[in-house]
Amino acid sequence: MSSDESLGTVARLVREFHDLTAGTPLAGEQEVVCHNDLSPKNTVYQLSSGELRPTAFIDWDLAAPGARIHDIAHVCWQYLDLGPSVADVEEAARLMRLIVDSYGLSDRQRLVSTILWWQDRCWRGIKTQADAGDVAMIRLRDAGAVRQVQTAYQWVSDHRAALERSVR
């Protein structure tokens, strides 16, 4: 699921649905409709030539008008598991490049800052909603999700220069 071919296919699928929504009433005043939760767990895979290949996305409850870069940044974060579990920063950087090239993203200079925006937004959202009594968010917080995302944020911050160089 994390092969070059699979990641390239994910990026092309995202591009396809973005292009289908660009300029439509669903996108409103924004570029496209964004999924806003693209990750391997929200991807349908089909066996093809002995390997799993992405074929569709599910779980569209967070879909909303947005910018293309938002979904691509989320793809990079989630599919590459950007954070301290990454053993090879240069390999992660290469895979980010593969994703943005496969998508055809033109707005590359803001990619890493958009990944950091997502991570910051995620941990703050879990914390805020848990503090407000949302049971699902309380479970996530108690399971360590806030700390996990904060740690991923710090990792991306620490490796920002290498990641930014990779997508230029």
C-alpha cells in the first residue's frame, strides 16, 4: 500500500476528484471540494497483479470546499506517516516529491507549512472537543492522540528544510 505505484495512484485519484469538483457549485468560492481526511484507512484497495492498489476513497463526512494543497498535505502526512516513526527523512522527502509530482501540484512552496497547519489543527481540535465533553474525542485524547500528533508536528518542524527542498 505504500509502494511508489500505490502512492502515485492515490495522488492521481485525488487530482481526478479535485478536477471534477473545480468550478462547480459544490466548491463554492474555493478551488475544489476537499475530502479533508485522506488516509490509508479511508482508502479502498483492490488486489491487482498480486498487490493492493487504491481504487476509491470513503468516509466523506468532512468533505468541504477548500484548496487543493489541503488534501495533498494531508495525503503526505497520513500516507507517509510523517513523524518520529519515519526512519529515513530523505526517503520520506522523496515520497513527498512523488506524491506532488503524481498529482501535478503547482503550489509546492506551502506544502510543508500546510502539513504543519493540519497537524496543529488536528491536535488542538481533539483537545478542544474532548474538553467540551465529546466522548469520541475524549477517547482519542486518552489514547494519546494529542501527544502523538504533537510529536509528529515537532518531527516535521525539525525536518522542515529537507522536506521543503524535496518538493521544489
